[in-house]
Amino acid sequence: MAAMSTCLDCLSTVKSNVVGGADIHCKLYTNQRSHGYLLGLHPYVPKIKIPYHLASLQNFRNTKLCLHWKRIPERNSYNLTSGRRAISISNKVETDVLASIVEGRDEHEKYMQSWKEELKRKDGSESLNTKECDEDFVQTLIDRRCVDNIRMLVVDAVQNAKAGHPGLPLGMAEVGYVLYRHVMRYNPNNAKWFNRDRFVLSAGHGCLLQYVCLHLAGFQSVEVEDLKQLCKLGGRTPGHPENEITAGIEVTTGPLGQGVANAVGFALAERHLAARFNKPDAVIIDHRTFCIMGDGCAMEGISNEAASLAAHWKLNKLTLIYDDNHNTIDGDTSLAFSEDISGRFRALGWNTVTVDNIHESMESFHKALVSAFNETERPTFIKVKTLIGKLSKKEGTSKAHHGIFDDEDMKQMRQKVKWEDREPFHVIPMAYQELQKQAKYGERLEEEWNSMLEIYKQKYPIEAKEFKTFLQGGLPSDWESALPRFSKSDPVDATRGYSEKCLNGIAKVIPGLIGGSADLASSNKVYLKEFEDFKQPESPWGRNIHYGVREHAMAGISNGIALHCSGLIPFAATFLVFSDYMKNSMRLSALSHAGVVYILTHDSIGLGEDGPTHQPIEHLAGLRAVPNLLVLRPGDGNETAGAYKVAIGRRKGPSVIALSRQKLAANLAGTTIEGVEKGGYVISDNSDKDEPELILIGTGSELCLCEAAAENLRNEGRKVRVVSLVCWELFDEQPQTYRDAILPPSVEKRLSVEAGSPLGWREYVGSKGLIQAVREFGASGAYLDVFKKMGFTEENVTELAKSLL
């Protein structure tokens, strides 16, 4: 029925239709801006808490909001409808509530008046003095002024550091502002809130834009002092974004195109988990991924590989924003790049949108985002035409990409935005308030999400228990007990065969284990037999990912899955020799502390017939050289299980498990899962309490050769120790006393046996030891013939050992 109500917009008495009881109904009327509007959710009922005032309502990015209050004096209490919940309010607080409304409106008017004074400084417009001035128009001017402030902070930071890349931040300032002010859902007070939107800056050299936005949005990880420490040793604002240094940075980027693959990994993780856990009446996983890429990213092959998969997988919550500034370091992109990039993405299966006038109208970017949010199947590619180095006299040229500005340019830029009398690193006070409105909105969303999670736990306790495992990192207690153990009497197999048993065993107890191969699942033996394929729309809950022949994207996407920080544990498989295709992503796994498990089979010349193009030689040495990357090369079934225990349990760094194609000679009596955790350990020794005369050191399939040769020598009365050096990195981390106990310094007669490069082995065999290794490319032939040609036989290893005695 019709009732008398108070309109917050004008504080006048109006008629409104209120259904049932004594309710406060809040409906938002706006034609732009908020994430809710972009999703088509208006009219919308926001969450309000007592006491409340206009400022809290403004957090929903709306300038026209009507609050209708129906009074029923006869009742002892009122119900305040706030979002999805009703809050009981006593009669006696009615006056206080209305007073709070009036007070809030007064605060808002003061806030807007402060902005009008600031805007007059920029434009000198007297029309802003009129009370009837359209607030949408004023908000547009506020947005532009905030963008001015972003640009000046970028300029000041670069000038102060005498280093940096201002070109992209100046050109894409509008995009960064819109995302952080009006679109993305995040909480600066909890940068790791599970259901936050993810943002990736694939064009990592533009990190200053993200640093400034994080600062204005209220992330404590980037204070003004941090902006002043740009590119400084020990600072929180490195020259390219690093997720381990700055809260709010999701992934480490810099090598171009990597972030595109990371973003695809984020979107895949969201879709997979949503399919597994969301219920019609309880949605707990619902967020988007935004990624900014540049011309260089578009040229790198990894971006095309990843984009192809994103469209194939129908990852519609992924939005890729392309900074189309037509410049690379060497000059205009016409030097080497003339394709229709939007046409390419359309051919891949993306929804494509072009924004031609971002510098004149941020609304055009809003409309592009509406197109993205309306998509139900395709990811969206938004090409934004920008001017690199906007404001500078270097604007629109490759010279704006990096470097500082001369005095004349600085003076000119300050004049353009009316910043002449302001100190460096000045922030308009209201600019903080503008961006932190979105942050406060994010806080409310997290509260709402936590409430939904409690409801979910009550309604779906089994699923909630599994989801809790994800939230706690993905590893249930006692998961290691699912790893198989092998005895000497078990049938021998290739280590890739043992790996298959391990992987499928732990997949049953680790719910977040997910991954696949670059079109080699049957060869790598990594298919999870009891689980479906990840496919849209048929089975997005599937845990087997088919990457096709796209090793580079596979590794980059796996990084994204790991850094989604949702308890998913990704594995990526291919031949060891093809690790070259994904080396840069693997390096970033290590730098980003991403717990990816790389399963690399066909790990030596022992693969045989495929020949030297497929036989890795230098690869183990190259991977061992990467900091924070564990390289495990197990020698039998138990060591393979040990390698999985180490790699799966290591959630703050990647691991490589290098596995043989060929069957091993034997399961060894002395190998253990626990020994693998030390990196190196003794598997056999007949010297009792005495020191051995000789130490044979092996890894992988050659460990059997060491043991066989040792037995030959022991039969001749020699005291021989065999050491498995399954993981150099873990062994090097052990105390010196442990390392000396395994490899006593006094025992200088040592022989290492590994079918790979000799590089690095001298550290373990010493100056007087011998290294049996491969010093040339392999050959095509039966693997036993190739091994014999290269000297990897029991007889040759025995003779080499004898030569030391």
C-alpha cells in the first residue's frame, strides 16, 4: 500500500509502496559506474548496518539513492531490510537513525563541495557552484581528476627514482583507475580474501600504475614512502611486480606474455572450483580475472597459446585488456607487427571490443566491460587505444616507454593538469576517499561471503569440509600414507610407471590435485584415471587438463593455478627435452614461489630410438641452476614415491620430477622415501664402521649401475659406498655434518654416474674424482645400444671405479 516516506535524496516526504511490515527499502538509481550496475543488478538492495549514514551508502558508487522509511508506531520494533538480511531496530533509535541520515548527507555535501573546489582549480568552471549541477557530471569530473593525480604520482616516482617505465602507466591511467575504483572486488585489509577479483599485469614494466592504484585504494603494502622507493634495493616497489614482495600483486610478471597465461590459469581455477562447490542456493566461488597486456605480450607466442586455450575452455570470466599504444622499445609497432590483433582473437573464439577514446571518455571503457560481463561463453578481449606517455612531450613515441623527464617536460605536464604549486607525491585528500569507497565495498562483500560460507557449512557439511581443505592449502592430514611403497621383489618398471601409481594414489586423497600434459599424457603416464577431463560445459569439475601441444602456456597457466592460492595443486607434464619450451615460465614458478609440480619423463639418452632431438643432455644442469627449483631424479619406485612426497608437500616453490622412459634394472634394497627428503643418502655400504675406499654416486636410472658395479667390487674385497644424490638442492640444504657423513671429505676416490651433462658434478666428486656423463648429443637406436655407446654399462662403470683404486 502507499505510505508516507522520507526520501534521502531530498529529505522530503514522498509516497512509496512498501510491502510488508516496517522496512527500510534502499534502491539504487544510476546510469553508470558500479560493478553491480555493470552486471545488471540494479535496482539493488545494499547491506546497511546501524548506525548508518549516507557515506556508507555512497560506498556502492551511486549518487542518487532513495531511502524509504515506513513508520508503524504501534509496533515495538522495526525490520531493516539490508541486502539479504533483516535487522531488528528498536523504536527508540528511530530518531537517532534519521539524525544520522541527515548528518551523513551533510558530510556528503561537504565532501562534494571539497571536490568542486578542486575541480574549479583544474577547469575554473563556475557552473560547479550551482546546486542543481548533475552529480553524474560531477562524478565524471572527479574521475578525471583522480586520473590526473595517478599520472602525477607516476611522474614523481620515476623522477625520484631516476628509473622506471612511465609510458604504460601514463597511457593506461584511466583503465587502472576504472578497475580499482569502479569495478574490481577486493579488500585491502585482506589482500588474500578468497573470492576477490584477480588482476594480472602481463605488461609488468607498467607496474607503477598498479603500485599507485594499490596505494590510493588503501593497501598498506604501498605507502607514499614505497612509491619514493621505486626500484630501490629492499623496497616494496621493485621494477617489475613481484607477488612475494608486495601484497596486492597476484603474480610476478615482467617477461612479456607470461601474465596472459597466468590469468588463464586464474580463470580456469575459478571455473573449476565453482563447478565443484557452488550450489543453486549457496554460491561461494564467483569472481573475475582482469589482465592488462601490451604490444610485446601480443607478439610473444605464449599469449597466443594461452588465449587459444582460454577460448577453447570457454572461460567467460576472463577479461584481457590490450594497451594498443603502437609502440615497442625500438619504435612504432609497424617495424615488426602489422596483424589485426582483434581479428586474431576473434578467430580464436574471443568476444572482442575496441575502445577508441579512453582519454576523452572513461564511459566507453565501462561499456566495453558491460559487454564482457554479459558474455556467458567467450572470454573478452578489449583493445584500448592509448597514447603511451600521456601528458609528456614524449607522448605517443617509443621514447616514453622508459626513462625520466627533463625539466621542461616536467613543467609542461604540471601546467596541463594545474599541478604547478604542489609538492611531489601530492595526493588530493578526496582521491583517497574515492578509491577507498571500492575498498569498503570489498570489505562488505567479504563479510557477506563469510556469512554465506557459514550457511554453506550448515547446508552442505561434506562439501564444506572438503572446501576447508582447499582454504588451508589443499593438503589433508596424512596424505602421504597414500603413496605406494615398493619392495625389491616387485616387478621392475620405468620410473614414469612408478610415477603413474604414485600420482593416481595421492589423487584419491588430495582433492586439489589437478593437471595434465602437453599432448603426452599416455607417454608421461599422468592421466588421473578416476577423474574426468576439464571441459566446458560438460565437466568443468574434471581434474585432467588437456593442454595440447602448448608447453609454454601449460607452464604459465599452471603458475596461475598455483598462485590462485585456492588449494589447487597443479602438475604439468612433458618430455624433459621440451622443458626448453617452458623454461621461462618454470623460472617464474621459482621466482613467484608457485608450487607447480613438473613431471618430466624420457629424461636421458635412455629413451632410445627417437634420437638426439628428443634426448636431453644439458637440461638437468640447466634446471638445477634455477634458484628455488628442486630437481628430483629418482632411481626406483620408492625414490619416486619420495619425490612426490617432497614435491607435493612443497607449496612455496616448484619441483621437477625427472623420470625414465626405459625400465630400470632393479628395485634397490636401500632406497627409501625418507632418504629422498634429505636429497642424498647412502643406499648401501659394506665398510661397516670404517671409511669406504670408494664412493659411487648416482641418480635416476643410473643408480642401478652404481649398485651393480659396487657389488662387483665388493666381491673382490673392496669397501664401496653407494650414494643416491636424488636432489642436489635438498642435499645442499642439509647441515655440513650430515653432508660430510654421506660424502666424507677424507674419501677422495669418487665416481659419479649420470646420463646427462657433467656440469656441476665436480662439486660432489672433488678434484680427484671421475665423472661419467654425456658430453655430446645422443644417438638414435635401441636404448641399451645407446647406453653402451656412451659408456653407461655395468662393465664400464666397474672399470672406471677400478681405475680409481
